[in-house]
Amino acid sequence: MSALLLRDLTVERGGRPVVKDVSVEIPAGQVTALLGPNGAGKSTLVLAVGGVLRPKIGAVLLDDTDLTGRRPERIRQAGVAIVPEGRRLLPDLTVEDNLRVASYALSQEQAQAGRKQVLELFPQLSQRLAALARTLSGGEQQMVVLAQALISAPRYMLIDELSLGLAPVVVSRLIPVIRTIAESGTGVLLIEQFATVALGLANQAHVMEGGRIRFSGPATELRDHPELLQSAYLLRGSLDQSAAVPPPPAATNETPVSLGPSEVDPGFHS
């Protein structure tokens, strides 16, 4: 089976190792969850895979191709897209222009096909193409950053904190889209603050703490044995928050998402 393999990665920031000897396999057509408390090194790992940071040791392997240390645009062209934490849009450009920027390296035919696909996944964006990105709700902004990553039809996609700053109802409506992405053949690494959400989607799961992988195994094992999640943060995300965040809905044929401004967590500000 095809996979994106992170092998023995060590990544430093400010001269200090933040990711330490991490190995993770992301199979094609599956969701793999990466859980861990704040400061565990998860976001640093994503940036290293995407070429924003250069690993000190280790390799990022796509089948037989070594992507380690390549420039971000080369990694994206190879078929690996990242969605960094924080919904990084160009706020003074329209939604249409943000999508154009994301497809600049594609042929006209590829860009048109990608645009059609993402607007089918997120039909509400069709009504917001002329809107400035900074005027969008939090849920709409998350749709745009996901669309930017998907427009190039990546083979693998790393999503850092899908639900950050969003109301639970918004999160529950994004979940089927992530499932659809994986079912289309794309391998997804999902970093998520709500363990319930991530484990409901994932086939495999890893727990990262202190820069190291502390657990790797089937997601069902963590769902059935939450005591394996040693961090109090993760325990809160997998147990207490289960009442706040609905469990992932059953798979349906209705994959498009439609979110309104009223569904955004009032505590979130772009």
C-alpha cells in the first residue's frame, strides 16, 4: 500500500529539539490521527513535512521519493499538502483570489478541475467568491484553507487543528468532508484538539508528548481504553468534550458542507 513515511525525524527550533526521533506512517486512503497536548511538537512536525522547517535528522519519504528538505512548492507539487494551524489566508484578497493563489503552479485545466472539485465539497464558497477573506466566518475561513490544500488534488494532506476556534456544530459538519477526502484515496494526517473527533475518523492513531511518539496503534484501542491517553489535556478532549462535540456522523452520500456565520464560536476572532 502506498504511504507517506516520516522516518526518525528530529526537528529543532531555536537550537532546541522540538521533534525527537519521530516515525509515523500515513497510508493512502485512510485518516491517521496525531494527538498530544500543546507544545508536544505536532505543529512543528507538520511544518517540517511541508518544507517550512528543515529536519536535522531523518527523512520524509513518498513511496521511493525522498522529500526531505525540499522547498514547500516542490513538496506540494509532489503531492503533499499541509493545512497549518491558524487558518492562514490572504485576508485582503477575495475567496476567488485565494483559490487562484493556491493553484498558481497548476495548468489551466488542472486549476479548473480543482476549483470545480472544492466548490462541490464546499458549495457555500460559490456564494462567497467575491467576498474578502477577512469578512468570512471562522467556519468559512476553514473551508477556504481546506479548499486551498485540496485544489491541487494532493495524494497526502496534513491538517493541523481542524476544529480550533470553531463551534461544535461547525466541526460536526466538517467531519464528513474529511471522511470523503480519505475515501477518495487521499491519505490524511489529522491533528485535532478533540480526541473524540479524531479517533472517530482515524484508522490508526499516534500520541505525541514531549516531542516523542508515546503510543502508536489502532484508533479503536484508544477509543476503547482512554486511560492510554496520559495527558490531562487529551483526557479532557476525549471524555469531557464528548458532550460538547457530537460524535462523527455516519457516512452518507451528502458530503457538501454549508455553514453560516451564526455557527461560528463567538469566542473566535480572525
